[in-house]
Amino acid sequence: NALLTDAIIYTRITNDERPLRRVVKKFHNYASLVHHPLVPPSSSGTVEDAREACLIELSSFELALKKSMMVCEAERRQVEEYQREREKIEKEHDALRSQIEELKVALEHAHIERKRKVEYDTIAEKINTLPSREELEQAIRSLENDMAAINAEHETQDRIIRGQKTALDSIIVDLSSLRLMGKDKESATSSLGTPAATPAPDGTEADDNLPNMRDSSQIVDEGLDEDEKETGEVAEEKEDGEDDQSIGTPLSSKLNPAANEFAPGSHTPSSLRPPEEDDDIEMGEVAEDPKVKAKKAREELEEGEASDASSALSDPPDD
């Protein structure tokens, strides 16, 4: 504003204002003619001419002023129009600025939404690669059925094992009782019908007979252990649903078919028994050669084992 004011003042100073000077000059001429000056003017003229000339100059100056006023009014209108345009532009600028801010926010939301869509598409692809709910439920049901079948089979196997254990324990008890009964019978028969014990010829022969006696007793114990195993296998076959007719037969006939049936309470003297049936040798007795007797016992055990070697009871059952 200060620069504009300085420019206007400088323009007015430098402006010669010729129309105003001409009006002033004409007015002075007219005034000099109306009032008689002390010094007469050099040019001669009438008062009317001076008056007309002054009026003409005033009219022309008035027209110039009106023209200037019209120009000023036009310029003022232009300034107002400029101000209105400027205010409009500023309003549009503010609106555009707010719109730009809104567009920035919308762009950020669009980026976030696009990112979420990409993540959703990725998750959807992963979900599509997985099996459907029906397939998963079917797989779960099949696994549950398998688990139930496995549990049932496990319980069945436990029952079978417990039954086999019980049967094996009963068989072991029966074998122990039979062994005790056999020893009682042999001791009774030996005390009743055997000849008097004769002393050993010398200590060296008795020492030679001791290893043979130990070998024969070890062979008999091994045969009894094998018989116990075979009877345990028979009990397992009974649990699996095999034929139960063999349960009614005596245990001695199953263990050794060549052996005679044991009848409790019937004692026969040893004089009626053949010498091959004597299984035990007491210290101090010389009934027969221990080597020959051990050989006979081994042959009897081999004969009893050969009868059951090819049977189905030779292999243990698969649990």
C-alpha cells in the first residue's frame, strides 16, 4: 500500500495538468477584462469573448473530469471484480486443500483395505488347500473308531493274558502237586519193597556216580520244564477257542504218552514194578548202573518230546 501511494503522488507531481492550466488562464483573462486593471493588457478583446472562452474551457475540463471519473469507476469495478475472483479462488483453494486432505485419508484407508484384502486372499487360499469340515469330521470319526477298536482289542488281549496266566499258574500248581505226590509214592514204595541198602564198595566209585546222578536229575528237571511249557501252550490254545476234549484227559498222558496213569492211594510194591520205572536213586543203593539208568531216562524224555514236537503247541501264540 505504501508503494502504491508513493506512485500516485509521483504521478500527480509529474503530471502537467494542461486542461486545468488552460482553464485558469482563460479565467484570468476574463477577470482582467471585467475588472479594469491599472495596467491595460496588451491584447484587446471584448468581455464576452473572454467569457465564452472561459466557459468553453470549463466545459472541456468538466468533460475531462467526467471521463476521468468514468475511468476511475471502471477501474474500481475491475478492482471489485478482482477481489471477488480472488476470494473465490481462495475459497476454491481451501476447498481443494480440504478435499486433498480427505483424499489422503481415503487413500490411506484404501491402502489398508487393499492390504487386508491381500491378507484375506492369502488366508482364503490356505483355507482352500485344507480339507473341508465334512472330511475332517469323517477322519476324526474314523480315528475314534480305530481307537475304540484298538482299546477293545487291548482289553481282549488283557483278558486273554490274564486267563492264560491263571491257567498257567493252575498248571504249575498241579505239576508241583503231582511231583510231590510222585515223590511221596516213590518214597513209600521204596521203603516197602526195595532190598536193603548196601554200602558203596569204595569212596571213589561213589564219587564217580555223583556226576551221573546230577546229570540224570538235571535232564529230568529239563524235561519237566519243557512239559510245563507245553501245558502252558495247551492252556493258551484253550483260551483261543481250540478243542476242549484234551482237558478231560489226564495231564500225565499229555506230558508223556508212554507213562502210566497215576492213581492216588494205590501203592504197589516195588517187586512188581519193572526196574526201568525207577527214576530216583537214593544214596547208598546200588540197584543198577547210574549211567544205564540215566540213558534210559533220556530215552524216555526224548520219546515224550518227540510225540509233541510237530504239534501246533510247539510254537508260542502271537499276542
